[in-house]
Amino acid sequence: MKWEGQEQSRNVEDRRGAGGGGPRIGGRGIGIGTIAVALVAGWVFGINPLTVLGLLSGGETAPAVSQGPARPPPAEDRAAAFASTVLRDTEQVWGQVFQASGSSYREPRLVLFRGATATACGTGQSAMGPFYCPGDAQVYIDLDFFDDLARMGAPGDFAQAYVIAHEVGHHVQNLMGITGKVDAQRGRISQVQMNALSVRVELQADCLAGVWAHHSQKGKGWLEHGDVEEAMNAAARIGDDVQQRQATGRVRPDSFTHGSSEQRMTWFKRGLDSGNPSQCNTFDARM
């Protein structure tokens, strides 16, 4: 992926070295990470893993956290520069997509942290992996996750770009009102039904990441041979079936919250091939 020298986003806040996560505020978060012990417990007992972590756990929507001036990462930080470059491209792509539909795109902020950090969705933990908080419209990531991703068998810069684009996809869902509609179902349907709804949310975010990749490559031509395969491999490695089998030796589809490897690859590819957000309607699709 030929990303060096490309424009970087100004919506990046560096909290690394800023201390711990602070008090829990409450609210909900949507994440891609599936590596914490709490998530394994969720699979074993059939509970939504994000509920185990205290995210997506009902209650009133958290108040937005006040956003002051962002402290940018050091210019020499290559990993941060990469994340900032990918974020900037998502801003450009989604800005154009929203404009074409007659609306405007509100850019999210990307927060870099280590260990833990305060969010409008509670205390964000590195062990959760990257996540998006609707309460403050911010994407949170500990860049060490990319090392974890490589250890999980999904190395490569475009695999990392896919992760960021997936979380931005949750932001797009939030702007479109999808997140609120899904959250409104909490407490009205069973946990198994809620898990199934969560799968559709995550698969749609995968598809929207594919939409970004389609337009990004069309505009910049910065993907190289093997880049798409890196993203597809990452989608496969973080499928619920793969993660459950590795963690417990068995697979429980009724406890899936992100989708199987095949589903994640299929929906990412659908967005990548079409470049059309309307092709990402997972809620009406047969699963």
C-alpha cells in the first residue's frame, strides 16, 4: 500500500502517555477486537462479549465528552502517520459519498491511546481492540493492536487499514441513524436475537469498509499486489467461528456478535466490488 507522502488527517488525538482511563461514564461502544479474556467468557456463556466488557449494555445514551484541541502524534511516529493517512482518506471518500446523496459528512476523531482511556462509552481498554464510541463519535485504537493482528495471522498495512475503515464504518452507521435504531431494540428482544442483530451491524461495517476501499483505490490507486488479500485474510482471522474455535475448541453460532469468517469476507468483498453503500443492507439479507 503506497501511503507514504499522502495527506494526513487533522482529526487525530494522541493520548499515549496521558495516563489511565478515568471514571466510567456509561454508554455503548462498538469494537472489532476479540482478544480479551472477557470476550472468551462471553463466548463460553453465550453472552454478547461487548456486554461482558460493559459496552453495549443498555442504559441511557451517554453524554458527549467535551472535545478540546487534539494533541497530534509526533511527526516521526510511522504507525500514527499511517493511521492518520488512512483516516484522512476515509474523510475524503465519505465526504464525497455523503455529498453525492445530498447530505454532509461529519468527520470522526481518531484517538490513539495505551492501556486505557476515558470515553463517552465508559473506560476503553486496549484488550478490547479498536472500537468506535457513538456517544462521542470517536474511534479509539491502541496501535499495539496491529502487532496482535499480525500474531493472529493477519499482517500487512492494508489489513490495518481495513480495521480502521471498519470502525469508521460504525461512524457512518451512527450518522445514518442505524446505531440508534439497533440500540432501541436492547431489552425488547432476547440476547440471542440481539447477538444476531449485532452480527448484521458488524457485517454492514465490513461492507462499508469495502465501499471505502473501492473509492479509495479508484481515487488514489495506492493498493499494491496482495493488499486486498491482506484485508480479506484479516476479515477471516477475526471471524467469530475462528476466534471461538481457537479459544474454546467449539463454535456457538447463536453467540456470534461479529459474524463468521465467510460472512465477513463476503460482505467486505461486496462493498469493495460495488462501491455502493446501498449494497450493504445486511438487515434485509438472508443469513
